[in-house]
Amino acid sequence: MRETLDFEPGPVAVGLVVGLGGLCFLLEPVVGPVPVGGLVVRPVALSAVTLAVGFSLGAVVFYRRGRGLFALAHGIFGFAWTALVVGTLVGAGWLVVAAVLLVVAGVGFLLGQRRR
């Protein structure tokens, strides 16, 4: 008997976006800066932006599927990655530090939830 794969659009979209972020990260040492609109951007910067989008999209997808804790985790890390990107872009070191602290706090919160 042959089984068929059933792909749901939301998780597939999240997987593709996160995969693209990982690919951009891996291409950094091989590819030089790439033009995006009117800017020339390093692939590692595109990776960070793409991961922020992927985490944020994951929050929406998990929330719509009724998976509150997963949605919260993706929301926390989506917000943190966005703050990291914006802080780096505008040179706000305090925002970068706050983003890293949010990641650490988010991990601590999720570990605490796991023990319940």
C-alpha cells in the first residue's frame, strides 16, 4: 500500500523560510554581498532577517493550530531576532543586548514549562 504525504501550507511556509535563512547563513563564506533592492547586503544579514520572519510566521501558524506554547516560543524568538536585526541595523547596542537577554529568558521560561 502506498501512503501519500499531506503537506499543510503553514508549516511548509515556515520550513521554507527557516531553510532559506539557514542557506543564507551557510552561503556567507562562499558568496559576497548580494544586491537587495537598492542595498548591497551580506548573506548573514539576510539570514538573520529571514529567521526573524520565520519565527514570527511560526508563531502565527502554531497559534492557529491551537499549540499555544509553541506559538509563544516562536513569538518570543521572533521578537528577539527582530530586535537583534534592528539593533544591529541602527547601531543600538542596548537593543542587541536586550534581544540576547530575551532569548536567554525565553529559553529559561520554556525549560521551566517542560518540567511541569
